Amino acid sequence: MKKILSLALPIGIAAFFLWFTYSRDSSFNPQQMWNDAQSAHLMPIFLTLLSTMIAHYARALRWNLLFQPLGFNPSGKSSFLAVMSGYFGSLIIPRAGEVTRCTALLTSENIPLQTSIGSVLAERGIDLVVFGLLTLAAFGLEYSTLINFIADLQTQYGIGTGTSSNTKWIVILGGLVLALVAFLFRKQLLQFPLIAKIFDFVKGLLEGLLSVTRLQKPTAFVFYTIVIWTCYFFTTYISLSIFDFTTDLGLKAAFLLLIIGSFGIILPVPAAVGGPFQTFVSAALILLYFKDKNLSVIAATTMYYSQQLFTLVIGGVCYLISVVLANKKIV
């Protein structure tokens, strides 16, 4: 039963978001969507794929740095093939990429599975911390846009009467009070299994972050991390040039859309079909930047599926190369 749920739940989540994005609104016209999609500019799509490729290669080189203190030194080629194989595996089964990635490195570099899985978990923890910091930065940069959106909701639905300044201070003070209560009653709170798991998760993140200081080349690790997230940002920013109606959006909008889209990618759905990304990004274009509904869905769809097609082709080729090299090594 648990196995069935683990397979059915991601498909159900994806189906819901796909329905919400493409079928919920009767005004949505697939034929018009196809016609509008043909106005896409191909050069920006190519540049986004190039930026993504650089990010993936930087991720492979960064991954190698985590193995050096453990006595392993995989080649950049092997790690890149493993990383791309992992993305290819996630197209079908959510989170299967981690296992695929580590298995590929086991066959090519003889790195034990538990070692590579541990390195992936540490890497994920570090990326999650970076993502959290970038989320705060993006919300800060687009604070006025978000506050105007909240104010519009308050006006439309008659929710709240306080000023945005009062709302901000209420949120800050409320957060500080909750943090103080959690600290004072931490021993009692840890008796609850869910809170204990959250605590262990946060502890693991901090340990992963501190592990960077124990690396042989911590500066290189930080450099590759910056390269990865910079490439992710430029992938989003360049994507805004695919269609003419989003070219007026600037760097700050691209930064916020990167964060919003990342929340969609984090959800456990088969990457080949997606759903949350298209919903979140199109909703942001419509609600925050007042773009046309159908065109926003087209833009989000093009952003997402161009990347997935890239992963299918390049990731599939890398996976096949990994299999061939593994078979040669066995023979």
C-alpha cells in the first residue's frame, strides 16, 4: 500500500496542477496557445539551455570537492555524466535522480553508494540554505510588488485594515515571539515526533553547511555554488526574452520568478510532466506583473518544457554513455 501511495501521490499532485493550469478555466484555448507559442524566439531558448548546461557542469565539479576529504577523486567527466543521468532519472520518478546519480558514479569510479548518497544529502542541505537566503533576498527586492499585491487582496476581499508598515512589524514581532517560545520550551516540543524530525532536518542542514569548512578547497566550493545559482538566475532572466510580452520585466522580477519557479520544482512530481512550476510561474506573471492569462501560461509552459526536453535528450545521452562505459568496465 505504501509503495502504491508513493507512486500515486506524485502523479496525483501533478495531475491536479496540470488541470488547474490548463483545464480549469473554460476560456483557455489550446489552439490559440499553440498559435501564440509559435511567436517564441529561439535564440533565448538556446541561451537558457547553455546556461543550464554550465550550471550542471559546475554542480558536477562542486560534487567532486565533497569526495576529496573522503579519499576519492572522481573525474569531472564521470561526475557530469552521473549528474545528468540523475536529472534524466527524475523525469519519470520523483527523487529517483539521486539514486541514479550515485549508482552511475559507483560503476564509473567505484565510489561506495552510501558515500555518494551522503555527499548528495550534504549538497542538498547546502543548496537549501542558499535557496532560503535567496528567497529572503528576492522577497526583499520585490517587497513593494508583493505588498501592493497583498493590498489589492485586502481591498478586493475586505481583509484587514492596517497599513503595510504595521503588517510588516506584526509579522516580525510575531516571528520573534514564536522563536522565543520555541527556544524556552524546546525540550517539551522535541517530545513530539513531527517537531523532532523537523529539528533533526534543520540540524542536518547546519551540519551540511559546516562541512564546507572541512573541505580541502572551500573557496572553490563557494565559487561553484555561486556559478550554479548565477546560471539559474540567468536561465530565468533570459527566458523572459522568449516572448515579447515579458521583455519589459527586469532583473528583480526574474529573481522573484526564479524563487517562485523553484518552489514548483521542489514539489515531488514527475519532472517530465511538471505542473506546479507552470502554475506558480504563470500565476506570478498574472497576479504580480499583470500579464495576459493565456500568454502567461504559454510563457511558463515554454520555460519548463524546453528545459525538460533538454534534460531528456542530453540526460538520456549521458545515461546511455554511463551504461556503455560501465559495461566495458565489467567486460
